[in-house]
Amino acid sequence: MNLLRAALVSTALLTGHAAVGQAYRAHGTEPFWDLTITPSRIVFHRDEERDVAPTPARRPIPGGYRYLTPRFRIDVTREGRCNDGMGEREYSDRVRVYFDSSPETNLDGCGGAVLRPLRLASTGWDIVAIDGARVSGEAYRLDFDEAGRLSGQAGCNRFSGPYRETGNLLRPGPIVATRMACPGMRMTHEAKMLHLLGGPVTLRYPADGNFLVLTGSGVTVRLARQ
């Protein structure tokens, strides 16, 4: 798991506000920057710049709250779905960082919980567990394209087919797969996945938009957003 993925997993535990013992994270692009707020301190990074300040009391503002430090001001607001412009993920909060000494360097970005996608199209997922058994690696994945087709692997052969999504229900069409034999449990994992995709599948996001659970035909598959 890379550092970005680890940060996303941590973010998935949040609800948009820094809880006791947890860190609130935000980030932005053009230029790239990131911000971590804990109950005791605020850490800001941008290029080679790093600022650390004690976490002040949170002040209410319309639609959100504010942190005011001697170096910068942070405004966190709820303004619908926030996209950082560099990916498919959308976040619960709009986060703005203001530097009083250099107004032209004020920053705009996103933070808080990752929202569940409005639809599966153009999303990619790593399969992390099949019926409670942990799995990992490049051969465990599931992707949904804009043309209404899914594709992936569940340990062995590549498979693909059409799908329709209605609310929290996924209806895969006929699924075709290659026919290579694989050692160990990989064939068992694949058989379970293809059995799942043989009928209607219930979609559930147990934490936030970084995680997805597929349930159907007596099989449960857990996925993490790529």
C-alpha cells in the first residue's frame, strides 16, 4: 500500500470533522499541497515548504468552520461534492487556505470524507477479500467503464461483460472469461467471483467512497478504490 493509499484509508474513517485521536486531511493541486489537522497541531506542506502550528479553537463560519493561526487561515465548508480536478474522487468538504501576507498564494482544495461515487462508471477497484478470505495483487481487480461494461480478474482469468446499475443494485450481463488454469486458491476465488456476477448484486459502501461491498448469490466480495 503506497503513501497516498494509506492516507486515503485513514481518510475513510473520518466524517469530515477531526475526531479525537484522528487526523483530518485536505489537499489541493496547482500547486500541490496537503494539510493535516490533529487535535494538537496543524501541518501544512507545499513543495519544500512545511508549516506547523498548534491547533487553535475551531470558529464557526457560515456553512462550516475556521482555524486561525498566525501564519494562515483555514476555512472548511460544505458546498456539495468537492473535486480536486485531478481524479474521480469527490470529497465532503471544500478547504481554503489563506495567507494574509501573500494573497496571491491563497489555496483551494478538498478534504474530509471521500464520497461514494454517483455511479460506478469510470471507477476502478482492487478486490481485497472474497467471502472473508483476504486477497491482493494485480490479478484481483474490477473496473467499470463509461460504455456500460465491467472487466477484471479474481485471481486467474480475465473476465468482462455488460452491466446495468440501478440504485444499490448491479445487474451484470453475460460474463465471458479466458480459460487458463491457475494454482492454489486462485481458481476457487475466481469461481466465487463469477458466481457472484451471475446474478443481481447488491452494492454497499460500508465506510465511504473508498470501499465497496458486493453481495449476491451467497457470495460477498470487498473492494477498495484504486
